[in-house]
Amino acid sequence: MHKVYHGIERIAGNVITVQATGVGYRELAQVSSRQGTSLAQVIRLEGGRVDLQVFAGGRGIATDAEIRFLGHTMQVPFSQSLLGRVFNGSGQARDKGPRISENLIDIGGPSVNPAKRIIPRHMVRTGIPMIDVFNTLVESQKLPIFSVAGEPYNPLLARIALQAEVDVIILGGMGLKHDDYLYFRDLLEENGALSRSVLFIHTASDPVVECLLVPDIALAVAERFALQNQRVLVLLTDMTNFADAMKEVAITMEQIPSNRGYPGDLYSQLAARYEKAVDFDTAGSITILAVTTMPGDDVTHPVPDNTGYITEGQFYLRNGRIEPFGSLSRLKQLVNDKTREDHRTIMNTMIQLYASYMETLEKQSMGFRMSPWDSKLLKYGQRFENELMDLKVNIPLEQALDLCWQILADSFDPAETGIASKLTHRFWPNH
Amino acid sequence: MNEKSGTIIGVSGNLLTVEFTKAVVQNEVAYAVTGSRRLKSEVIRIRGTYADLQVFEDTTGLREGDRVEFTGELLAVELGPGLLTQIFDGLQNPLPQLAEQCGFFLQRGVYLDALPRDRSWAFTPTAVAGDRVTAGETLGTVPEGIFQHRIMVPFKLKGALTVERIVGPGDYTVGEPIATLRDADDEPVQVTLMQRWPVKIPIRAYAERLRPSEPLVTKVRIVDTFYPVARGGTYCIPGPFGAGKTVLQQITSRYADVDIVIIAACGERAGEVVETLREFPQLTDPRTGKSLMERTLIICNTSSMPVAAREASVYTAVTIAEYYRQMGLNVLLLADSTSRWAQALREMSGRLEEIPGEEAFPAYLESVIAAFYERGGIVRLKDGSLGSVTIGGTVSPAGGNFEEPVTQSTLKVVGAFHGLSRERSDQRRFPAIDPLDSWSQYPGVVSADQVSFAREMLHAGNDVKQMMKVVGEEGTSIDDFVVFLKSEYLDAVYLQQDAYHDVDGASSAERQRYVFDRIHRMLRCKMSFDDKDGARRFFQRLTQTTRDWNRLEQQSTEFRQIEQQIEQMLAEVSDYA
């Protein structure tokens, strides 16, 4: 039934070319060579020639290798038995559990009809004031964590995952260090969360093409859980590795690069993944938190730049703290009017004053005399950093808001904050 | 079968190479057949007996040898009653109906009628048999929501025609003939409530194009007062991500003083469209008292939907805008974001292996952008009434750097530039339109002299601020320091606006004139202070009071009280008090 071909015309990088007919675009094939067997996917058809991307890479493939077309596109099994399991980038078990092959579903499916989405309305409480107060995370949000290598982004991701109230956690690791993979697995296990998690892990030593599949597999599975009325949190780390894998393939395919070697469709490719975040009308939801490392701490690098345009905000992780500037949750306005009346005002005022504090710091570092106002700002800024920005702080939102008022009252007169008199009358401590 | 067809010989992404035998038309629509599905595509290049087609859908599963059917028609939209309140994708498929048919996910190859075929409309003829008419002239009207929807002589007809027969008042569906016309060759032409028009060709069935001169009030102070938009004008909002482009457009779509708003969500987040389409039906339009949705139409091709349809979506939107303009209405088209559309062009250009221009954008980018914005404008129709299409496009420059090709090509053709700045949004100064860099060529709602004085104040204040970074506060004279404080005050109480506040969020033109006149006087006022701290404290108090003032209804007694309070505060420090 399946067509079998021998005789590869061209091998370049991970892409092989074979003469074949009746092959569908994006169809899957099995390539058997002395090195073993690998899956491959059709990525171009041209005048009787078929270009295939080999998941295990081109190394060791012989020109007489056997290519068997399977007649379908990439699929993964889906069932409740996925929970607690670890798989690799092509969906094979990475742990010692049994092979699952029931109920295969297509990956990279069509996008959700916007008419079937609803406006997100549930806050995700994290206990981190820089998130809860200033950039509230919302169920079904897609949000990257921008950071440079070496920052504790994986622990932050793990902490949010453990504290957030969700039904299923799906971790997609791309180019993950093996240590980091074990860190996630062990942490989930210790906290009893592994039984509601599915891990799709591509480590740095695995074939690069498998990295490309991780987000699609993870999100296809997430989508199924969400359709079963589950609230799913998808963690992706690190999307820059995914983009780099895409760049590698595009260059091999001799595509014209657009910006720093990345393919012209980088935006569309990233968007196709991030847009899987959804709050379904009459079903569950998918929230996506993704790490995007910024080469050279450069936010204008194509990967963070395109990501920022796609996602609903971003958390900047710098020097072990979530930066108040640049960090943004676009959906916060949907939920922070229902938390507490002073939430929005506190959020804006604290940041505006913190911006003035930064200016004062600059003045101070240039050796200018500090006015009484400057001294007040300095006092304020330091307390803000120590008592709110520190990632070790773990307090509920209401307590964090009270703390903000306390810091304001200890540092300023009500008029100096620019807060509307109505609110200061109610919330200003010792009033 | 006498249909023209071809055979697929190559597939790369959403680009097909097709071998054909009979003549094909550049930009005609074709369907690639896979199994029972027919995927809509467009011819974009022809070389010898090979045509390159961009497919508006995912191409997974297409094989070499699959059939392609050519239609001979350019990509067109349906125009007629029933467009308003709808939510279409880039190819004018109604999304709610698609959801009914296909469920949660968009299925490829499913195309539905844009206009409901079974709904009937109460038609009232205005033309009578024997009338001489030309394209775009009115034959009758049907009520569509709050508007009288004009049924016009199809735009494609040439020369003068005679009305041979026209139906009497009654209910008709969009497919039923309502009139028969005779053209110059005495051939009969049937007219229905609906007509089709190719999206990439501007509708030109009007008497003349005029110069945009009347301000379009958006109720955003920094826009209306400082960088106004005109009815029939064009403007662009470039800005880095997170600077508030989309929020600004959402506010504009709510408060803008126009008849119809068309939102083209082109390659952006689906969530933002959802906010509009779930919230607008609940909001009341202050002008009509009806639901905001009744004047709104959404074209939505979000970032994960097929790329080629993204390009089509802006043309679909502008064509529908022009159609309503033909009825003497003022239409505002908001395109978010034109960069995504440009990127769609880049993706196709790359697949076609064209020689790339700057940042791999195709060389024709500039002319394509110019042609799009030129479809905005105010026109005098054949019956003497005026209609306008105002186009506002956001631009998402890579890295927030305005020197990139899309921003630069756009700036050449628009009449106003609202540049958003990362610095202002980081400081939570919203709307984050940069008051120093932005510009507008259109007249505003307040006196030009007052505005230019305020702008000078902003520049002077910024100069002092920069200087203070070098010489410090102690090295700055008290006069300069007051200039700085005044400019910061203007920024805080007038340029910044709380979009989420009922009163402050929308400021009418009349209120802007009133408030700006007071603020202008304050800026002109000579003030004396003992020291800088005293000055700073004064302005902090003044800022807080003025912000309270901004939050009060203009008719309320509190508004007067606070106004007096501000006058008093001013009297205490002014030199000649």
C-alpha cells in the first residue's frame, strides 16, 4: 500500500531530495538507513522532486536508503494516559513507560475561529507582587518571559506552574539542558504535580529538527485537553531555540533570509503557535508561558521583537527581578477592575514614582545635589525594590496592595503621589 | 466541461506552481482541488505555461498532479445590505456562520455567502422607469440598522443607462432583480440589491475628490488638539510593541465622530478582535443611542490565519468602506497592523524568489502601500452629497525603529503621524503618542495659535529637562525650572488621558476647546516662587486638582467648583495678582 522509494538525489543538512510521485505536501515518510530509522516530513514538492526534512538529521543517511511514504501528516497519540509521562520531540516515550499509540491526532491543526473565543476573565494568582499587582496574568493569556541566559527563568516558570490553579500542565522543552529537564521533572514530582503534567522534551543534544516539532505536539495535546473542559497551562522553554532551528532549516532550503538570517515568515510561524492560547466558548482554556532568551540582552533581536508583537505582553527578567518597565500584561485591564478598587491606581502610581526614582538615581550618580523631593524618591525606590520586586516575596494580591499603600505613606504626602483624593481618603494609612 | 483547468507541479508553503494550457488572467481566482475540498487561490505570476498561485489556505496534502480550476474572475467582494454588524475573515466569509457549520476550528475550503441570501429587505424605489442613470447613482433604498442603505447602479457599468423597469416598494432578497436597465448598446442589465466588486480596484463612481479639511473628532485630546485627523484623511500610528497602538485604535473605534467604523484586524492577535466583537454589542453609541455594533464591521484575519488572506483582508475592508462612502456616509477604516500585511507580501515575494529590497521586503512595497492609503479621501457624489473614507493604519516596526521600510513608505503618503514611544509607555504616560516627534497636516479643533504656543512650551520644557541632566537642578535657573514644570503639567493633565475612565476617556471637541483655553492661560501666566521646591509642590498640587477636574462631567457643579479652585491657586502665585 505504502509507496517505497530508493535512491536519494541530494542530501543537504537535514534535508534529503528524492524523485517520487503522488506525494502530499507535509506528508510523513519513514527513512531507513544503516544508521537506523527516522521519520521525515515533506517540505517542498517541485517538478517530481520531493524535499524531505529528516527528524533525526541527515548524518549517516545513504543515497540508497529506503523511503516509505506513510500517507498521513505528523500525528501524536492523545489520551488520559499521557499524564505523568515524558516524551521526546517526535512523540516517542523518553521515560520507561509503555508506548502509547491509541487515538492519533494531527498536530499543527487549523486556528480557532475568533467567533468561538471569549474574553478572558479569570486572573491567575501567582503570589508574585510584580505579576499580581503590576502585570496580572490572565487565564488564556500568551506571555513570554524575556531574559538573558543565566537568569532564573526556568525556576520562575516552574514556580508559576506550581502555584497557578490549573488542571493540566504541559511542558515543551526545546534545546533544554539535560539538567534543566531533570530539574523540572523532579520539581513537578516532589510537589505532586507530575501526575497532572505531560512533558515533551527536546534536549540540546537531540536532533535539531525534533526541536521544531515540540511546540506543535505540546499545543495539539493541550488543545485536546482544553476541549475536554480542562484549564491547561503550557510552558515552552526556550522559544529562541525553536526560532534558531527554523533558521537552520530555512537556510538549508536556500530561502531568502529577512532579518539576521531568520526566514521572512518568522512572525507567522511564531504566531501560529502562540495563537493556540485560547479561552473556548463553552470549553476549557490554554494559557501559554514561554521563555524567550534574548541574545545579548537585545530586545530588538528578531525573536523577542516578533514575539512581543504576537504575545499579550511580556515579563522582563533582569538581574533576578521582573523589571517594572517593559514588562506588560495586556490583559490585566480585563481582570484588575474586579480585584480591588485601588488596584489600577496603585499599579500606575507606583510605577510612575518608580520611574521618577530612576531619574533621581541617574542624577545622584552624576553627583548632583539631592533635593528633599529626591531624598523622598530614593527612600521610596529602595523600599519598592526590596519589598516588592524581590522574586522571593510570596504574598497574595490584597496584602501586596496594602504594602504598596504603606510604602507610599511612609515616603510621601498624599498630594505628592497624584492619586485622586477620593482614593487617598479611603486607603491612605493612618488617615 | 468548458472550465479552464491546470495541474499542480510544485508546492512550497502556500505557493503552488501550476501548468496550464488555455489562457489565464493575472490575479484571477482559482481553486486547487484536493479530495472533496476546493482551496481558494490567486494567480500572482505567470511564466510560460506555468502559473504561480498563492493559496489562501493551508496547503497540507496537496499533491503533484492535483487539479486546479481557474474562474477567470478577480478576487471580489459582495456589496449590499447586511454587511454591517458582521464579522468576516479576509475573504469575506462570515465567521459566526462558519463556527455554526464547522465548530471551534476554521476548516479550509469552506466558503460561505457574505450576505444572507434568505433575508429580505424593505426596498423603496427612488428612480422611475425612463430615468437616465450612471454607475453609482441611487435606484432606491433599504433600511439597514440606523442607515438608509442606497441601492446603486452597479459601479462596473459604463456610460449612461436607462431605467427600463423598476419594482415597486416591497420586500426583496439580495438575489432578486429589482430593476432592469438598458445600456448604450441597448442590452438589458439586471440589477439586484447586491453587486460584486474586485477588491484591488478603487471604486470611482463619484463626481469629484475633495481636499480633506474638516477635523474628525476622536475625543483623544492629544490627537484632536495637537495632531488632528481630517475626515477623508489618512494617518498612521507606528510604535514598538506594548506602546498602546491597539488600545488607541480601540478607543478611536468607540468614540470617533463618523457614521461607520470598519476594523481590519490584519495579522494581529485574535484576543483583541474578540474584545471588540464581544463588547461592542453591549456598548451604546453616544451619537445614536443604539448599540455600537450597528455601525461597526469587522474584517478579521488574525496572525494564525492563512497569510495570503491577510493581504486580501485590507483590500476587502477598504472596498467595503468605499461602498458605504458611496451612500454619503463618513467611514473610518482602522487597519491593525499594516506591517503584517507588508510581511505577508514579503513572505510571498520570498517564495517567488524575487530580488529582495531593503530588509527583504519586495521593491514594490512602497507603491503598494501608497495605493492603499490613496483609497482614503472625501468625495462629492453624483447627487452632490459628501462621503468620506478615513484610513488609520498602525505600523509595527521591527525593533521599534522607525527607519524601517514599512514606516518610511507609510510616512510618505499619510497626512498625520502619531508616533508612539517606548519611553512614554514605560512611564505609563498614555496615550504614548510622542508630542515632540508627531505631526499632522490637518486643522485641529482648537485655535492654532494656542496649540503652537503649547508645542513651543513642550519643546522648551524638554530642552530644560535635557539640560538639567547635565547641569543638575541646582545649575538651572528658577525661570527655566518653571518652564520645565509647566511643560510637565501640560503633559500630565492634557496630553495624558485615562482611557478607562468614563469621563476622562472621551473628551468632546467643545470640552477640549474650553479646557485647553484655561490651560493655555495658565501656561502663559507669569509665576513667581521662592524656591524650586515650592514651585514643584505647587505644580504637584495643581496637577492633582486638574486631574480631578478632568474626571468630572462638564455640566456638574463640582466642575465649576474645581475650576474656581484652580483659578485661586493660580492667583496665589501669579505675578500680577
